[in-house]
Amino acid sequence: HGAGGGRGRWPGLAAVTAFDASTHGGPDGRGAVAHDFSTNGNACGPCPPALQAVRFADAGRYPDPAYGALRERLARLHGVAAGRIVVAASASEFIGRITAAVWQGGGRRVRLPWHGYGDYLRSAKAWGFEVSAADTGPAADLVWCCDPGSPLGRPDPRLARTVAQLAAGSTCVLDLAYEPLRLEGTLALDRAARDRTWQLWTPNKALGLTGVRAAYAIAPQGDEDLSARVHRLAPSWPLGAHGVALLEAWCDEPARQWLSASLATLRDWKLRQQAMCESLGWTCSPSVANFFCADPDLPHTAEREAALHAAGIRLRDTASFGLPGQLRLAVLPPASQSALERAWTAAPR
């Protein structure tokens, strides 16, 4: 299964269970940098109305532990019953929770994307699931899909088939973290197909507020037993006041209009950034999201990484996604792109 360009090639199922699933982009122990290409939040953000809502959140009180009003608003946004909305502290918290719920129901096999977010694997390994990749191996009890996927930023060509062929009793979670940041095309599932999956949403990326941890899922129709287990496994108050404020703003028209306008800016920045990378001798892979993978002209060694960090640049190697040898680059403004070009050229060769 080719990864789509350059040295990085899918190294086989053994790599799925061997790579460091706990690796994440963003600040590390050395602190934040001025030009962080390693995370995929909306670089046009923060979204002003969402930021204002978070700043004015009433942090002096507990939220409603049932999140009744918030769930009603999210349900109206998606045109579903409020009983299908499950709030979560973050995507990672929900990933851990639904993995545990499937295990409690007797599930023992999990299927992962060929390349994907490490927390799918991390939770599966913590519970002792048997792991397979994509459409290999026997039918799985828990199937993970992501569209657009990370790190490649591409639609999943198997998505419609995967959902249509779900075995009886199988649970499919569709991670839609980057659906609001899709710059081309549409999700290749109709309403009926989406209703067969758990739809996981993390709006903090699209709103450019990744420091506010908040997420929610839409449960499929007709899976009341698993839904009940997922609710029972929730901690008390998974969302604080700031997370509630962010999700409420996500439902409002000002934030939706801002997001729509930001996508046009991101498209322009992306074209410029890809051209800059290619001028450095990098090979860029196609993508429909606000990020893409590139095969650099030189390996991203520890020495080079340290030099880039000193220049205020942070990149994301994709080895933790099962795709070694490439970089995943968030689309950033032109000033950050110029900083990367200067720093990469000046770094030790």
C-alpha cells in the first residue's frame, strides 16, 4: 500500500503496533514556537466570536452536568435527536471511552486506518484488542475511520464501502476532526450511511482554539446498549465552562460565517506553501485539508530539528502515524512560510 510519494512508504502492519502512539504535535517541554507547522488548527484563528465566548465564560460555576441545553443546540445543528449527542472532554477522551465501552460489550478486535491518529492504537493496546489495519484480517468489533485522514489529508477511498459492509454488531467511529477544514470536495457518505456510524467532532481545530479541550459525538441510530455504556463511562462534568462556551459558539451563525470565509484564505495560503516547499526540492503529496505531507530533500534529523526550533520552527515527522520519512505541514500564513524557507536553508546539511 503506497503512501503516495517519496521515501515514506507503508511499512506493514508490524509498524502499526510498534510506533509511538503517544506522539503529538504542538508545544513540548521547550515551550511554544512562533511558527508551529506541527498541529492542524485553523491558522486564520482564533475565531473572534468563539474567542469572545470563551473569555466571557462563567468559570465560577459548574456547568449543567447533563449539558441539556448544549446537547439540544448541537442536535439542532446536525438535525438529530438530542439523545444522540454525547459530549466529551476531547477527542482523545472519547476515543478512550468508546474503546472501553466496546470491550465491555465483548469486542476484542479493532481495525485502524493504514495511517492515523495514534490514540486509536493507544487505547486499543491499553485494553488488549487484537489490531488489524484497513480492510485486512477478520471482521472487527471496532472500526476507526477518519475523513479527511491524518497525516495525508486525503479522503478515505474505502469509506463508503467500509460503512456499507459493516458486520452485524460492529461499531464504526468516523473521526470528523478535519471535515470543517476540508478545502476540496465533500464527505462521500449520505445521511443514511452517516447514521450507521459514531460521528466524532472536535471544533476547536476549525475555530483555531486547540487549547480549549471540547468535543462531542453523534451516536448511530439503533445502538442503545453501546450508547448507554458510553454514557455510564463518562466522568462527571467532562466539559468545563470554557468547553461549553466553545461548543455553543460553534453552533452560532457568526462562527460558521467566519469559518467559511477562512477556508478561502487557507486555500490561497496552501497553494503558496506547496510552491515554497517544492522550491526547496520537497515532494508534496495531494491533500484536500488544511495540511499536507511532504517528502523533504534532506532527512529531518535531530540536529536539524534543534536548529529549526532555535529559529522558531516546529515540524511534525509522520513516523508516529506509521509513515516514516515524511513531514506533515499545517498550512500557515505567508510570514511563517518564509520563516520556514529561511530556517531550512540555513540549517545544517
